[in-house]
Amino acid sequence: MMITVNTDMLIDTWQRLLTDPHKSWVLFEHGTCVVLTAPEGELAEQATALLKEFGPVHAGSSAGDFGVTDLKDAEGWIVTSHHNDVLTYVGPDESQDLPEIAVGLFGRSKRHRDGTELHVVHVEDKRGSADPA
């Protein structure tokens, strides 16, 4: 089954999930988000370099590791990876009635695609956007 990527929905979902005013992030085409805790320079380039290294899955290595978090504030799941700042969203329409392990494997495959295709669809630059106390 081919799922059409809804970029606007992905951006909206990540904006609701990533509310820290100090964390910039970059979204890739298949739903993988790279959170930049120390953003510098061109954010898309920084995130692309990170995802190029930590996105592709390599059998038998930590690059195949993942965890699954069922979201409380949105429908769907976040699939974590072997890098704390690389997260992939799996929507309810992508994984209807699948067990958690299947959701994780699907999210990992989306991360792999994003890590090899490296197509940025959105940059959320929060540098300097936080209100002073």
C-alpha cells in the first residue's frame, strides 16, 4: 500500500509535539524530524549531515535499534532511533491495527528512506525566538 505524504499534516504534528522554544528542528519528507539542540549555521545542512550519518539502517548495528512511543497529545506514534535527536512520526493511517513492533519497523523504514533520500520539507528555526523572562 502506497501512502501519500501529507507535509502540512506532518509540520502541524511536529509543531504540536515539539513545543520547547529553544529547540529548532528540521523535517524530512517521510516524517523524520531532526531536533537541533545546538543549532548553528544553516539548519537544513546541519540536520542533513546528522540524518545522513544516523538515519540509514545497517543490519546488526545500533542503527537498527528503535523504540516506539504512543502519543498522548496527538494520534500516532513516535519511533525513536539510536540518536536521541532523530525521531520519526508514524500516523494512525499508516499503521492501522498493527502491533507496536510493526509500527516500530515501519517507522525505522521511514527513517531509512529519509536518511538516504535526504529531502528537507520544513525548517523550524527557533534561534532567538524565545521571549526573555
